[in-house]
Amino acid sequence: MTRVLGAAQAVAYEPVIGLEVHVELATESKMFCGCRNRFGAEPNTLVCPVCLGLPGSLPVVNRRAVELVCKTGLALGCSIAHVSKFDRKNYFYPDMPKNYQISQYDMPLATGGAVTLPSGKRIRLTRIHLEEDTGKNIHGGGAMAAASATLVDYNRAGVPLMEIVSQPDLTSPDEAGEYLAALKAVLSYLGVSDVKMHEGSLRCDANVSLRPVGTQDVGTKIEIKNMNSFRSVVRALQYEIQRQTDVLRAGERVVQETRTWDEERGLTYATRSKEQAHDYRYFPDPDLVPLHLDDEIVAAWRAELPELPLAKRDRFLAAYGLSRYEADLLTGERTTAEFFEAVVAHCGEPKAAANWLLGDVRRALDKHGLTLDATRMRPEHLATLICQVRDGVVSGRAAKEVCEILVRDGRHPAEVVAERNLAQVSDRVAIEALVGEVIAANPESVAAYRTGKAKAFEFLVGQAMKASRGRANVELVRTALRARLG
Amino acid sequence: MRCGHEIREAVIRRQVSAEEVTRAALASIEALEPTLHAYLCLLAERALKHARVLDQRIAAGDDPGPLAGVPVAVKDIFCVAGEVTTAGSKILANFRPPYSATAVERLEAAGAIIIGKTNMDEFAMGSSCENSAFGETRNPWDPSRVPGGSSGGSASTVGAGSVPIALGTDTGGSIREPASFCNIVGLKPTYGRVSRYGMIAFASSLDQAGPMTGCVRDAAITLGAIAGHDPRDATSVDEPVPDFCAGLRTDLNGIRIGIVPEFEEHIAQSDPDMAALYRRAYEDLRALGAQLVEVHLPHVRYGLATYYLIAPAECSSNLARYDGVRYGLRVETDKDVYTMFEQTRAAGFGPEVKRRIILGTYALSAGYYDAYYLRAQKVRTLIKRDFDDAFTQCDVIASPAVSCPAFALGAKTADPVAMYLMDYFTIPMSLAGVPALSVPAGYVRDLPVGLQLTGPAFAEAGVLGVAYAYEQATGHAQSRRPAVMAAAHR
């Protein structure tokens, strides 16, 4: 097919997206020294001669970090290299103690494999390799060149960092978001990382180019950096795809460069052209010997892999009769999935457990800035609450109040129900009295109901529940109301 | 001063105290420093404190180890906790490491008294000690001549008899060449035999620490003290450390000694007097019972070219950390941080270091890596194989250590390649990672010269054994006295 230049406006483009994800590994110690690997400590308290790059210091490989990368590779179907090595990536930057980063260039620990999206689409991986993180520059203000002072915190320097490079198999920003969520789920299942994007333990760079729909052309690739959440990855890609579309439709060329995402302004701007690209002068690190992994150790690591998110989702679908949507959400994080299964084990109510976890528990966690890991609520507490609702001990509405207290304070539901006098009222006499009061107080609604307005009935039920602070047994209220109103 | 093992015996038997030995060494050094300038700093207080503790231990019946009470000088490339460690560079003029090198810790654990830090070519780059940022060291045999390098200070102070033992490092000959120039024994062990932790890196795949001593037995004892696996150095090898003294012997019956025609041709062309001296040395080995066999090392003629790609490439990366951010020299500037890097490095490094950083940066650059660095690594493999093949036919290779005796100060400073050629005979062993030693072999034009003995990987005991028999039979080191020497020797 030939295209006339003048018809360029008519050409539709599709994006080709690949992601590079950096993951800080949750090891006890750093990649090449014995310093503790911990987020949020006082600056420069987790450092030693090795991670500060003092003269004469030497790196020694953290075997646990190698294991975590290989387990990630095994979980994603990669092949694990029998022999790999570490290389030096040379460039000057003040947050890098040695002015080179120990990384892996041409012999990564893992190659191949794929991340499977919920849709079943496989996003192939190029490689997974292991390297060391840099320190952090803290600028006195403005850009680095203009800053009055720059302080450097080397606590992060030497933290083990796993880089997962995808093939350019992603075709939309939303798919990139799904990829990140699916990858994060696998990583959290493996326990290899905290995967907290806001703390920087998961970071993502994106490569994106455009090509005319239906072709296999290779467009000019733009790298986008500085995206701090899954949402900003999606937004940055949306912005960048529109920008490149506009450039192409204007009959211009996309220039190969690195662009930075500006979260506040919602745009990307150029930071480094191809000409300014570093020559990293990679060469094998002579301080380290090649890494040999035999079949036995790889087999042992494979045997230690937990059930992974997709397998768990399929099992949840089959075993618990959940919707696809519920199963996806529940298996997104290992803690949620395990909590769910523990609740079900105690109460035998998978549907109710799913509803509570994805509804009121989630809302209460968000409200109090907690996570399922951090809350002191135990699965058996939630299970007890679910049983109490089922058995009519507390009303659904009162249970919501109890739930929030469970999440916030980690107390036993029976205790909360007793203390707050939240036990459901099913006493006929009390219900009759309550309904009588509501009818007396709302003559207009009563009249409206009698003229055939069904909504008015629900209003009166609501008023009765409100008057009882949610404790009244709602079915008994309905029966009593119907009887009184005829 | 006597040999280290003799001092140790005297100290253990309490014929002399470690403190007295230390004071005598310090006095000798102070007397000779105006002439030799072998040291960048003396650790007098520290040394005397350690000596007194040692004397108390001996009085209490302890045996503080095979180097008990022996004064040892260490090249200023080894970190000593809390003491200024410069590697001969302005960029580290104020650097005090918070830790000691493993080799230093092991020397002290063996009872050695660390007496001072010796002068060296900046970051061990040089063959004359003239590249020190803190002035050149002189040769005790003729103070108008260089002591060799880069471990020139260590060679000079041992050659003058101020201390019996010093620690040096050898990347392409930096122990063996100065040992040859100063009439002492210098051993570069197998790569991986001695931990590099705390030893400031020049070229990581080549750097190796080793003893520089007045006699072969002291070299064997010192190697025994510092050798062995170190979990802090991934390249140190977990190989058993034998008793190196047990291999010392007085005859060479049954030993096959390889002579390398490629080396002999080179020395014959360089200096006929040198060639004649080495021929006599080989005959002396034969007279001790050794069988001389011809072995070929066809790729050693590429050694220098190979070395000058690999070593600068590694150094360009190793020295990147000296940027003024965390320690060492910083040249303040109003401009950005990259200007600070540039000005700090421009002011902090000497010309030879800069030359090698530029060479190495170039060799690693995109588009040149395959042609230079990668090709050099392949040649390195071929040189390694040459030695493997040779050692199927012989036990030890005997060869020149150097192509000439110590040259005059300034004679080669204007011609870097002439200086690089000084390591012609020592570089192949560094590239192959095999142990090699220089032992005094006599005199050419009244200046001392060393014989190089090389063995297979981890066969230091065999090399030391041959060196000991040769030393005992010829007594070259004892036959003459240096022009500048410690009072104890007079």
C-alpha cells in the first residue's frame, strides 16, 4: 500500500510500548555488603566502606538477591542462566559512590518468559537482571545545576535492584497499567519486594513509539522517565501517544530522546537527546567472578515457588463460586488472597467474605490509611462478624460500624457489639413500637404510600432503621410496617 | 638489621625486646630518610604501642606469631585504620580510611609491627617511583638512581636494611622490578592468593600484594602470614595455604627449570652484560642439580600491548570514584557539580594517572571495545595458555626480571613507552596470574640485578624452594653492601 504525503492526516497510528521495571529486592542486607536494606532510616546511617565506594573496598555478591531474581524469573517462565556475570556501567553522578554501577550487561540471570495479563494476553520479557541501586540526591532547591546545595543520602546505594525488561508487546496505556498490576501481583506473591511505587521500591520507565495501524513498521522510540505511580504511567503514555500523533500528523518526525514526565503539569518534556546519550563503557567487573548456578539449586528454588496469582484466581473461580471481577481483585495481592481464604476457612461464606473484603473492609482501610498487612484485624474476627450477620445477631448496617472498628482497633466483634449495644433488635413488641413512632412522625409519607408510591415505603423503613441506629431487624420492620399500613 | 626470622627468634627468646627492635628501625629510617625518602609517613607511636603490647605478651609466655616483633613497612596503597593512606596521590592526601586492609590485619595478627607507609608511584602506575605526588624515592645502591616502582619505597627501605620486610603490590612488575633494582627478594603471589580488600585498586584483575624481603625465608614466612581466602574479596581463592618454609631446599635435584628463548633473545638485544649475567645464573641452577629445559612462550611478545589495554581500562573505572564528593581532595567551584568533578580530578591526579585514565576510557568506548579491550582479553587467555603448556614441561621458569639495572633519576620520565618497557619480563606473569619472584642474581656495572623465577598457579612453595637454594648457594645479596645502609649493617 502506498500513501500520499498529503493524506497524512488520515493515517491512524497505534502505539508500541515496552516497559523497564526496576524493583528493589526485600533482602536483609545490601547487594554487595552487609549493610541493612531498609527504607526510611536517617540519612547515611546504613552505609559502610563498600557501599560508600571507599578506596580498597570490594563487593561481595548477596546470594539471597540472586535467589530472589531467579525465583522471579522462574515464576515468569524465564530461563535461568547457568553462567552469568556482573558488569560495570560507567558514568559520573554524585549519588553513585564509585561513579560506576555494578549491573549485568550481556549475561543476565534470566531471559525470556512473559507476564500474562488478566485477558490472557502474554507480554513477553526480554530479560531480568540484577544490579545495585544508587544513592539519592536531595537538592537545596530547583534543578541540580541551580541548587544552592545538594545533599546525598547513600542509604539506598547498593540496595539490590532487579530490572525486568519487557518486549514491546503492549499496545495501549491501559495494557501497560494491566501489565504493571499483573507483575506487581507476581512480585508480591513471591515476597521478593515491597513493590511500593511511592517509596520507590518499584519504578518504571516506558519506551513508546507509533506506527501506522496494521503495519509492522518500527517508529522512533521515546523513553519516558519519572513516573511515580501506575496511574502516572498510564497518563504519561496517553500524553506521549497524543504528542507523537500530533507530531506525525503535522508531517514532522519524532526525534529519538529521553523525556521526563511532569506529574503536576501532566506532560512530558525532553531531557536527553540521542546525541547526549551516555557511552556507559560496560566491561566485566574484575572484582567479581562469574556466577555459576547448577540445575539442583534452580530446581530447589522452583520447588519453593508459591501458588501464583493467575493459578490462584482460577482456583478461586472454581472453588468459591466468585465472579471473575471478585477473583481478580482478591488475588491481586497475596495478603488479600490469604486473608480471604482464612476468613472462608472460619465461616464458610466465600461470597460474603468477598463482599466484605472488597467493600467495607477496603473502605475502612482507606479511611484509616491502613493496609491489610498493617491492620490488626484478624481473619477470624471478620469471619465471626459475617456469621453474626448471617445468624441475625447484628444487622447489616450495624455490622458496617463494627467492621470499621475491627479494622481500626483489631478488637473482637462480640466485644464491640456488646460494648456499643449494637445487637440486632428482633423483639416484636419493640419493633411494633418503633414502627408506630415512625408512622406517627411521617404522615405525608404514609399518605404517599397509600396513593401507591412504593418509594415512600422504603423511606419509612429507612426512618425506622435510623431511629434504631441500625439495630432493628430490617425484615421484621418491613413486616410490621406492611401490616400497619395495610 | 638482620633477617626477619632472626629478629623474631631473638624477640621470642627475649634477647631483645620488640620495642628495642622498633626503636632501632625507626632510628635507621629517620637517619636515611633525607637521602632515600622511602616513606610517606612513619607510624612511630602506633608501632611502639604495638611493640610494648607484644613484649608484655611474650613476657606472659605467649607466642605472638611467626612475625613477632618484626618491623614491617607497608606500601601506602594499603589502608591502615585511622592513618593517612594516599596511594601516592594528591587526591587522597588527606584520606584516613576507617578500616585496615586484610593483608595489614593479617601481618599484625602474625605479630608484625607496622612501622610506616612507603612511597610509591601514584596509584601504583609507574616503574621508577618518580610518579609519586610527594617526591621521588632513591635507590640505596646509588641515590642518583631510581629504586624502581611502583613499590619503590618498600624496595628502598628493605634494600637499605632499615626494615627486613615490606609489603608491596604488583600489577605488572611493581614488586619484582624494584626488588631487582634494590637487591632484595620480591614475590608476586598467584592472583587470588592474597586478599585485595583494603588495597587501593589500580587494575583489579592484576593487582596482587606480596612480600619484599631481605631473604627468601622471610618472603616465605610473610606470604604464609598474609595468604588465604578472605570473604571480603570475591576474587581471593579458597585454596589451602601450605607451610611455605617447608618447601625451602638447598639442592635442585629432580627440578626441571624452563628457559624461555623468547625472553633470552630480548635480553640479548637489550643488554649483553645482562644476558651474560642471566646465563651464569642458569648455570648456577644447573650446578645445583636442576635440569634446564627449553620452553616457549610464543605470545609473551604481545604482553606489553595487552597489559596497556587491560590495566588502563580497569584503572579508568577504578579511579572514577575520586570525584571530591565523599572524601579526598575537593576543588570548590561556584559552577555545577560536574565542574567540581573536573577541577578536582584535574588538580588531584598526576600526568601518568591521567594518561592511563584517558587510554582506558578510550579502550572501553563504544566502537573500540571489541578491537581493544576484548581482543586484549583474548590475547591474555593465549598468554595464560602459554604458561599452562610450559608448565607441563618444567616446574619453574627462570628468566630475567628486568632488562637493565636501576637507571638514573629522570632518565625515562620524558618517554612513557621506555618506562613501560621496563616491565617487559614481568607483565606476562601478571597477565597469566601465576606466581613470580625476583631474587638477587649478582651485579651489572656494580648495580644489583634480580633473577625472575615463575611457577604454576598456587605453586609459590616450589618457586620459593628454587629461590632459596639459589640464594644459599650464590649469596649474591650478601656479597656487596649498598652505598646507603642502616647503621646495624655497617
